[in-house]
Amino acid sequence: MTFRTGDVLLECVDSVLAAPDIDELVLVNHDNPPEMVEQLEQRARHDAKLRLVHTGENLGFSKGCNIGAQAARGDALLFLNPDAVLKPGDASRLLKTVQGRAEPAIVGARLIGPDGREQRGARRGALTLGSALTGFLGLSCAFHREHEPLPSRPVAMPTVSGAAMLMTRRGFERLEGFDEGYFLHVEDIDICKRARDAGGEVIFEPRVEIAHVGSTSKISQIKVEIFKALGLARYFTLHGGVVGPLQGFVLGPVFLVGAVMRSVLFQIQARTAGKLPASEL
């Protein structure tokens, strides 16, 4: 699924098309610029492995992934962010790791940023109200585990990243896919939670390292933060038990205020570092 990702999208597509262990690439195009669409269509004309699905508008991450999964023909589904670069053998390693696991099973890769370090989000604990609040406020919390020692083999992990996540079709359909109530962010936390609750396994695969740029879509920071806030409120509404609806009602405004504050802070920091024109503050 891609929405105005930029030139890194072509690097992502080329890496997947070059991978011998990938049977097909279904790319869900959420309103990319015409010049980018033309380059994608050129690749599709020259490589039957690439199939394009044009939605005409940004329908969100969850819905885009579900559309792609429905269009795909394989028994295994690898969800890959449009700014992630796959290496030959990555997909087959993830597939081998998911085989024999209790379904619905999810296997997530280790994400490596442009600085060569493991990115936040590839391995996380179970989301709690405390970890959500501390993390959303930018405080340190045990939810993120990228600073822990790297395991040498696949390990159980409450939450892995949707930026590089593999599931069997059977497991994906058992969960009825991603929850389309999440537009952007938190949907991967949700599907991992639902997989665990259904008796499945969520596994972090440290031997698969995938380069991931991150934050490449042309969308304003404040929108990203608002979608994240709404996602968190939805998560605690759905997974909060009998008090879930009350939690969502109370936390929604809190997370939204925090989203605006975080966005302003990020922009001030970017302006101070000289990365953002004053007119964009």
C-alpha cells in the first residue's frame, strides 16, 4: 500500500521484483502522483509479477492492506511498507519461520533505519494504558524493546511491525484481516493482539533485517499524530473489556490534545534544526 511515498517506492518495488522467492507483488496505489503511476505501470508492463490496484484515493493503511490481500493469489501474505527494501531470501526466511506455528501466526522482521541502527517498533511488548501514555508523551517505557539484546533466533514477541509482517492466508482470514477502523498507526498492534487472543503466535525474526526509511509519505505531521491518537483511543475502546467504551471516551480527547502538542513540538525542533521553513510552522 502506497500513498505519495516518493522515489524510494521504486527502490522498494525493484527489490521485491528482483527477489526470487516472491511469486507476485500486489501494489495498492492510494493516489500517487501521475508521474509515479506511469513508472509503476511501465514496470508492470515489463514484469508480470507486478500487479497494480488503483483505488483513486487514500483509503488508509488497513483498508489498503486488506485490498491487497484480497487481490493476492498466494497462501502466504507479506505486508511490506513502500519505503522498505527487501533482500533475496528475506521472504523465504519469514515463511519458514511461520510454518508450524499456532495459527493465526504472525512473523515480523527486524527493521534497520538509514543510520544502520534498529528502528523503533519492530519488537514491542503488549500495549497497556501506561505504556501508551508514556510513549505518546515521548517518555521511556518498556513497550519498545529495540535496545534489548538481540536474540539469535526467532522469539515470541507480543507486538511486531506492520512494516514487514508475514502471515499465512488462513491465519489472516481467520482474523478477518486488518481492522479498517484504524486509518494509520496502531493497526499492527491491534492485529498482533487479536492473534494472541485467538491462541496464535506472534514471532520476531531477528535474522531478517530489512532496510526501512520511514515517514516518507507526503502527509502533514499533525495528521499523522491525529491518526495515531484516534488509533490509540480505538484500541483501548475495543480491548479494554467492560470499561473499554469509557476508556475510549475519556482517552480520545487526551490523545488528541497530545497529538497537537507533539506535532507542534516536532515542527519547532525541525525548524530549530533548519529542516523546516518558518512558513510551515
